[in-house]
Amino acid sequence: MQCPKCKELLTNSQLFGSLKADACTNCAGQWVDGDEYQQWRLAQTRATVDPMRVLRTNLTAYQVPAATDTKTGLCPVCQRILSRTRVSTEPFFYLEQCLSCNGVWFDQDEAAILQQLKLHDQIEILSSGSWQSQIRSAQMLLNEKEAVIEKLGIDIAQQVFELAEILTDQPNGDFAVAYLMRRFERDSPFMQQSQV
């Protein structure tokens, strides 16, 4: 078989301990047969993955994205164009899979990253609508928190985040939020100026 990216011959290898793979000695990518992956995956104990953890993972130890990640390739088995799924780490990268034979191509370091994220044994969730929705929600929350920190400073923002956690766990937390809103509207000099 030839490498989908640089056309070098692939050699026998292994991933994740016991999963058979075919590796490219030139670009360090790895191909996993779809049936082999499914059999291996069924024997694994799956972890629950938090999308927020995925977004916050520091990938500075890896070469991400790999130089070969900028282009798609052809499946080394059936010669069809590999489908690309964005993995929303920082920086993000694309995982490629053949929609015909279900084989998976990992560019350099991508398998190690997915293993660190505990997604290596459930890569099928990455392209699901549910996962993509969770990632978008987590990204919006991160953006919101960054905006609060920018406006209030880290110390006050941290107090706000802690209070939000406390109130979320309270059955009447919404009452406290309503109280804070009324208090802010009544006593804030900024709100009083805007009403003049």
C-alpha cells in the first residue's frame, strides 16, 4: 500500500499497543484498516470525553498540524478521497477516514493526540452532529469566559465563575441571580447614568 499523502510504501506498524497499522517512514503518518479498528475498538473500555477538555488541551508537545494535514489524500485500499473531520483542539487538525472501507489515516502525531484526549477508541463520535454541537457550546462558553476576564480582570472574574458554580448547584439559584440583577440595576452608577 502507498501513503495517501506522499505516495511512499507503507510498512507494518502498531498503534495504541495492539492495533495493527501501516506506517509511512517519510511523513510519519499511519493507516489503520477499518475492520481492524472496529475489532480493536470493541475490546476497549471507553472513557467519557469532555468537549471542554478537548478545547483546552495544550498540544505544544506535538507537531500539529502536520505539514501533510493541509491536503486530503486517497484511500490506500480503495483509492477514494478521504473524508476530513475537524478535531477542535488548539491548534485544530483534521482526521481523515475512508467512507467506503472505514479505514483511518492519522497524520504525524494525530494518533498520540487522540490517545491523550481519550478519543482514540471512539473516533466515530468526532463527525457526529451531537459531538460537533457539544464542541460549539463549549467554545461559546470559553469565549464568554474570556470576555468576562477581559472586562472584569482575572480576580473578579474568578469570583463570578465560582459564584456561578455555586448557584448552578442550588435549587433556587435563579432567585439569587434575579436579586443580583435587581441590585445591579438599582445601585449601579453606570446603570443610573444610562437612564438619565
